[in-house]
Amino acid sequence: MAAIKKRSLVDQVYETLRSEIITLKRPLGSKLNVNELQEELGVSCTPIREAINRLQQEGLVVYENNVGAHILDLEQHDILEIEQLAMTLHGAAIRLAMKHGNREDIVSELEKHLEEYRKAKTVPAEVTAVNRFVGTFYAHCGNRRLDASMISIQGQQLLLRYIYANCLKERGSHAQDFAAMLEAARIGEGEQVCSLLQANTDRQIPVLMDYVQRERMTP
């Protein structure tokens, strides 16, 4: 019988803040005041500071001298840099998975996550399905260092996915794109999967750029 792992207080604070940042419950650029968080979360300053340090390592929180910690405030060049790095890692994971992974297992998991995406009724459900769909290639790429590299920027890309999904009027609007990726994976065309994912990303970037511009114009 598997042992049940208990989450530390630091883990709980970290996961709470991370979720609230990624889902935009805490506005971009807003300050993270340790004293205020102590009162809000009902914990001491130590786990809060450690959680903020972890979020800083992920790039979701920025620390400035004489200012303190605040949530990442996205600019247009940040979007381009995050998506460019993410696509570089995604491409490597896809190519390795299609070369060394079990194709039947990969296809089976992609089918499952595509169905989750199609059935998603909320933004969190849709973003989770997309994350799992792309994550399938990492799970089968056989390179733990590549997986670790993605984890280091996963929070930032999840943030972009939430922003994008919130900008859409309908859920599941990219089902055709992911279905095409599934069919390319089914026949072992890793390069085609990469091209389709890149095209999907390219369609998202203008929407994200517009969002950032609007946010900066809002007083």
C-alpha cells in the first residue's frame, strides 16, 4: 500500500499562491506583502518567504531592492520570450518521444486528453487538458533533464494559457488543432506535430499581445 505524502506548510502556501497567480486571481504586477499574507493565510512569515522564493525561481514572482516582491508584470517581449523557449523545449520533447517512446501509449494518452479538452466547460478544465496533452510528450521523451527544464518555466506558460483561454468566447475552439496533432503522432510524424503546435502558438501570440497592451492602458 502506497504511503500518503503529507504536504508541508511551505508546499501548501506555495501551491495556493501559485494557483492564484496563474489563474489571475492575484493581478499581474501586484505586490506580495509578507505581513498581509500572514494575516490572510493565517501562517507565519517563514513558509510565506520560502514559498515566495520558490515562485521567484519559477519566474512568477520578481524581487526588487527597496520595492520587495511582486507578481510578474508581463510585457510584450516577455510573451515572445516565454513562448519561444517553451516551443524549443516542446519540440525537443516531441521529437524524442516520437523517436524513443511507445507510440501506442502516446496516442492513447493524447486521445484521452483531447477528449478532456473537448468536454471542458471552464477555463481551468481547458487549460489543464492542454497542459496534459502537451505534457504527454515529456512523459515519454525519456529525458528527465528536459522535463526539469520545462518545469522551470511551466508556471509562466500556464499563466499565458489562462490569459489566452480567458480571452476566448467559447471553450474547445482549438480542438481541430489538437486533433491534427494527434493524427500526426498516430503516424509517427514528429516534425508535423511540432509544426502544428507552433502554428497554434503563433495564433495565440497576437491575442496575448493585445491583452498586455490593454492591461497597460487600464488605469
